[in-house]
Amino acid sequence: MHQPTTDTGITTELRVSGPLSVIDPVLADHAEAVVREAVSNTVRHSGATTVTVTVTVADELTVCIEDDGRGITPSGLTNLSHRAEQVGGHFDIAHTDPTGARLIWTAPLP
């Protein structure tokens, strides 16, 4: 996550909870790609000053990316939705108040 935000002035935070060791390699690859694409989109398009990535491992894997930028249009994120479908998960987008976006990507654990 550090590399896409280097030299942008965007403050980044990563929060992780739960046992990452239960995530199989294929699912981990999908989750990493989701984070990489979402953070890259934040840097390039949102005008955000902060981005927070939260990874939660519980009954399912949940990856939440939140920023304080201009918000986001769903049309640019079809790849993230497709990745969720490939692993039997879900992808949702919400606008946060007063500005920003929240992307929530979930996938079942084996």
C-alpha cells in the first residue's frame, strides 16, 4: 500500500485484525489486487488526503478501503466486482459523509 501513495501527500493507514494465515493463496492474491487497484484509483482520481485500508478475517474476509476524496462512480470498479464474484463474495460502494467513498469487498473463507 505504501508504494502507490509515496510522494502524493496522502496519509495512509492499514488496519488488520484476525488470523491472516487462514486465507488461502488464491484468495490472498485477489484481496491484494483489490487493495492495489482501489488505492491506485484513490491516488489518481479522488483528490483524497487520507486513505484507510482495513482487513478483517472472521467468518469471512472483509477488505474495506475508505478515503476522504470526491467519491467514486461504480462504473470504474467493475474489475473489483468481478473479483468478488470469482470467489463467491460481494462488492459494495458507499459514499461517506461529508466526502469520500467506502469500498467493501468480502469473500467467504474455506
